[in-house]
Amino acid sequence: MVGHSLGAFSAALMAGATLRPGIEQRCHQALDSLVLFNSSQLLQCQLAPSLPPPLPPQEGVAAVVLLNSFGSLGWDVNGLSGMRLPLLSVAGSLDLITPPGPEQLRPFLETPHPHSRLALIDGASHFSPIRVAAEEEVLFGIGEALVGVDPPRIQHAISQLTTDFISGLEQNRPLASQHLRVSGVNVRLIDRAQARTVL
């Protein structure tokens, strides 16, 4: 199962991630001291009143890929501890919407599956996974600072990482933690133990 942004949040819930009670209180605290470096917290607080009760993990899902995910106020200190499936969490170094530290790295620390990996892509932004065909009309344009570096190359790197992740699971050979260059893009691939050294 693959999801991007809000879709990644939904995919995490469907894969067994559990919301910690008290999100409304955490939202009040976050909004009282909100600094404009994590705008996803605004969306999380808007979603808080309508979040679903805990969901049973969906049958037939073997792994989860979360692109530019969020949910730090929902998961809180438990992170993604409820997700028993192998996870590939993809973060962009230039993501100003769901910053990698609070929204991907910290939740990843509690992921229990030993084959789970976090990929930090250098030069990727929140919008890097999105492709708009040349003939499509867009509602609004955003500058290069928000788009990130060369989206087609980032998309190819994400596709390759996802393919390698799934193939590794099928062969019971998890991705090695390493620095990679994929499609001309620098990627730091880390496991949970290495993630703890980053914070």
C-alpha cells in the first residue's frame, strides 16, 4: 500500500498505526506555540475531530510505502509502533510542508518491523512525487523552492527505491542501510538503529 501526504496518513492508519488519545490537547499546545516550519500540524488539528476509531489492519497488505507522511500529533510519542508491517518511509530534505524530523524520522523510531527503512532524498520536496503532464492545466503554480530539485529524477529515485524495497521483502533480503546515488539523486537509507543516531 502506497500513499502520499494525507494519503500516507490514511495508509498508515489502515496498516495498523494507532492514534494516541489526547490529540485535541496536543493540538491546542502546538497551535499556541506554532512556528511556521511544520504546516502539517494545522491540517492534523483540522482532521482531529473527524479521525476514525482504531482500525484493524487491512487484510492482504504486505508492506507500506509512505511518501512525505505526517501524523506526529496523532501518533505522539508512540510513533508508528502499532504498524507491524514492513515500512518504507520516504522523506525529502526540502520538505517544508511535512518536515522530515518531526513527521517522518521521529515516528519511524518506534516502527517495530526489522525490515523497515527510512529514505531521506536530498533535494526532494513535499511536491516532488507529483507529476503534472505538460498539457494539464494546474490550479496554481508554485515556485522552485517548493517543488524541489528536478521532480522527474526524484520520482524515478522513489520508484527505484520502492521496487528495491518490495523485491527485498519478497526475497527476505531487507535493504541495506547505506548512502546511495539513485537516478543522479543522493539518498540516505537508514534503519531504526541508525535513525536514533540522527536525532
